[in-house]
Amino acid sequence: MRGGATDEGLDDQMTSRIERRFAALAKEQRKAFVAFVTAGDPDYATSEKILHGLPAAGADIIELGMPFSDPMADGPAVQASSLRALKSGQTMRKTLELVRGFRKRDPDTPIVLMGYYNPIYVYPRETFLDDAKAAGVDGLIIVDLPPEADEELCLPAVERGLNFIRLATPTTDAKRLPAVLANTSGFLYYVSITGTTGSAAPDVADVSAHIRRIRKSTRLPIVVGFGVSTPAQARAIGAVADGVAVGSALVNAIRDSLGPNGEVTGKTTSKVLDVVKSLSGALRTP
């Protein structure tokens, strides 16, 4: 399924929520806005309000970060969001509870859990996959599990009907790309920069060249993330990709809304959702 297109008459039961969302977006001739927030940031109650408000603000797909004490691929903003969540008492079980509560109110918006393998391994793995599926999770992005370890988590996840979404980067060459794509489903996440999240702005010409190259090898939708923080950047990336993922700008909005001692204020939820409206709106403007 290239760019989210599905075969005519394909039964919804044979496709995932993520595939159905990209198919719907293709019919609307617009690109996906993928919003990343960390579960439990800055606390459970506020995180729940933000999560429930994301679809109406313009999020087509939600990436929910699983807090971890050593988020090696993340820049300072997302690292800080993870630490805020852990400090407030967030756990993996509470993260799945957030998803469960969201799914009761929203049966359609896809949720992808993004993070690292350690919290899943200690859950433990098999129980986590069963609980995640039961809660209403649609996919996983696990940044520290390479294709060579697919039997560890990827294949068991796919067996349960969860999409396993892989990352491709500017250094993913023609020799490596087939391994990256082998068991990837839902969409491919293209990391627009070399470095951690939020560390630099993407070069649109460079991103476009890499996407053209990758499209020759896959029919999956390609979502671009890392470094997108303004409407102009979102619009430019949306012109060459199937979706735009934004994280650091949203967790920074949470950080900037907090009081002097890190306490939640009356502006916390609205400030985050306002950023989502602004950035997602750029993908809806001709």
C-alpha cells in the first residue's frame, strides 16, 4: 500500500487502524500529522487531558512515548519529558491504562507506542504485547532493536496484529534498506537528521532526495520526523512525505507552560493543543 492507498473494497477487518487512517487521508488528499507526547508528562491527569484533546486539535496519529530513564536517541526536550513523567510516578502499566481510557472514547485514531526495549523486556515482553493489544495500541516504534533482533519483539508483535514501525535515517544506504523494510508495517518513519530529536532543522531538499530513493523499494507511507518545529517546516516536509511527526515542539510547550517549581498550570493542556493546531493546520492549507 503506497502512500496509504488501499485496494477498493478491502475489508476493514483485514487492515490496521494505521492503514485505514492513511487510506482516508489519501482520499482527502492531505498528509498525516503525527503528534508525539510522553505518557505521564507532566503528570497522569494532565497527560490524559492532552491525549484526549489531540485528535480534535489535528493529530491524525498519536505517538505515545514510553518513559525511560536512558532515552539515548532523544534530545534534551524529550529526555526531560521522560524524566518529568517518571518523577510523577508514570509506569508502563499506567501508560497502557492511558491508551485503554483513550480507546473507550476514540475508536479510530491510531496510537503508536514509541521508546526503548528495556521497559518492555522487564514487563515482561509477552505479557506486554498481550496487554498492549488489549488496551488498543496499534503499533510500536522501538528505536534500539535492529532488524537482526526481529525475533525478540517485532515478529511476536506482528503475530498479534500490531504494526512494527521501523526507522530509516540519512545513513540507511541501499545495502541496509532491505533489512529495515523487511518486517516493517503501518508506515516507515524517516529520521530527517543525523543526531537526536530536536537537535537541528531538516534540510528539505536532502529529505526529498532520500524519500525518492526509499519509495523505489516500498509502498509503505513515509512519515518524516526529528527537527520539525514550525508550520513552514511542516508544510515543506508534507510536500514530499506522506506525514510529518512532531515531538520536541510539543514537549517544549508542556515545559514552557509549567510553573516555577515545575507545577502544572491552567495553560498546560491548551498550550500543547494550540501548537498541534498550528502545525497540523499547515498540512491542511493549500
